Amino acid sequence: MQVYYTKENISEKVHSLKTQGKSVGFVPTMGALHDGHLSLVSRGFEENEFMVVSIFVNPTQFDNPEDLKKYPRTLDRDVALLKTLSDSKILVYAPSVDDIYGNNVISERFSYDGLEFEMEGRFREGHFDGVGTIVKRLFEIVTPNFAYFGEKDFQQLAIIKKLVENYDIPVTIVGCKIHREASGLAMSSRNERLKPEYKLAAPFIYKTLVEAKAKFGTKSATKVTEWVTNQFKAHDLLELEYFIIADIETLKPVKRKSKQKKYRAFIAAYADDIRLIDNIALN
């Protein structure tokens, strides 16, 4: 499997493939790959002959320097895992910070028509400027036909779709369903850092989402939110940061349910010092 370390080399390779009429898909990651990432790559092979997987821990989307420092970096293992899908049809782009940013490691400023101010945007200042900066640059470097993102980061998915729309970037964004562990816990690279007792406790997050979905059929969003809050108050190990039921188009919290709109429940919680997020469609 070929690993490309510079933007010039990966751009040249993708350009060569596309001039041969090959379709190229793209899965941007921060490494520490797991079955959830592999599911995105597998989905990409349904529409593309080649897949590019970037592995880059992006400094501009971390609001917590300690979180950036602790984020796992496992390139050799990641490459070995990707080889289980294909040795010749997957191209790995593993740039350095200098290759992406040069001497200017700062975020551009983006507007996503207000999507950036909801949920994660309220709790992680500048996060979506960092996301937009790296995703836009990766799209410009890789120039894929399709790009694949998991619905676990549903707000990020919505923001990337808005980025592509607002900046006329010629790539089709494909959202893919959440990949879960057998326990129901949404797969995340952060799961590797969970201490055993917190790994056992963390599936409570998804269990609570499932129960909240059932309650949303007969109760108001306010009542469901109060119930979720109380569930976490009674939990010994998990600390709720937020639970929000939102309109999937605007991501704004629902005030009164409407049969004409679709909703999702979004949650962020801490398991010790590990921040976990998840969401579920409600209708």
C-alpha cells in the first residue's frame, strides 16, 4: 500500500487516476482507525474504483491542547487495517502539519449559515473553523469525486455539506450510518482511551438515546430533556455536557413538535476526561 506524505505527490497520483477515467473517493480521518472508518471506505468502493484515506491529526480543530496531545497516533496499525480491505486500491495520505499549513497553523473563518453556533459550536469555540479549514484544504489537495462522513458527527456532516455548497467545491458528500460496537457504543477513536470501568459504563449513552426516542413519541422535547438530564445526574461515572433535540435542517432546538419536520437527539457526555458524542434519528 502506497503512503503519500506530501500534497504534491497525492495530488499528482489522483490527477493521474482521474485522467484515466477512474472515480476517486475520499475518507478524511485523524487516524486511530476502527471498523467505523473501514465501513466508510467500504461504502466508498460502491461508487469508486480507488479510495484515498487521509490520516492527519488536525491541530486547528482542538480547543483543548491536552486533548490534541493525547490523541492517538497509530499510522502503521492504521495502514495494516486498511490493507484488510485492499492493498492496491487504497491510497493513504499522511501529511505533516507543515505540509498542510506551512508556517501558518491557524484557522480560516467560515460561515455555515448559523449551523456552527448550535450544539458543538456552543461548547467548542472555533471548532468548526478548524474543521472547515482542514476539510477545504484536503478537498483542494485530493480533489475527490465523492467524500464519505459518518453520521456520528451529524453536525459536522451538515456543516461540510454547507461548506461545499457555499464554496462551490466539486465533490459529492455522502453521509453514512453510525457504526456501533456490540454494546451500542458509537465507534470512536477516543474509545481506545477509556479506562475499563468507563468503557463498561459508556454504552449507557446510546441506551439513553434509544429510550429518549421512545419517549419523544408521546412527550414534549422539554419533558424528554428533563428525563435524560435526571438519568445522568443519577449515574456515578458519566457526566452529561448537553442533550438537545433539534430540527435536522437548522440544528436549532425544537420548541414545539411539528409533523412536517424531522428531528434528531444529540448528546455529549464525559467518561472521566474522555468526551463522547452520539445522536439518534427521532422520526
